[in-house]
Amino acid sequence: MDLYSRVVRPINGVESASMPGCPVCDDARAVPRFSVAGCDSPIVVCEACGVGRFEPMLSRDEIEALYPDEYYG
């Protein structure tokens, strides 16, 4: 099941937490914002710059599973 077929739900009412530094600005404050069906890691949003990412980062195999076979990006 690729990412386009998965249910994405907002996570509400969670406060920011200290996490590994943002890959863009290195700030350690982020808020869990979304859960993706079939993924253990939530998508968190950096409080400083707004970039979103899975935290903890998904494994290579988990990332590959999010894309359909015909994806060529």
C-alpha cells in the first residue's frame, strides 16, 4: 500500500516536544501533527521553520513502501 492509499489523520492536542534537530534549521522543538496508517512514526512539524518529517525517520524499506512501483522521482 503506497502513501496515496494510506489514511492520514491529524493529531490534535499534543504539545511540542524535544526531538533530534530539524534537518533544515537544527531546532529541537517539534509538534506531532499527523499519523499515517501503517507507519509507527508520526509526522512532526518543526516549531521554528515549519518543515514536516517523520520522527523517528523511517527506514529505507519503509520509505520505499510509501511510493508506487511506477514512481520515478
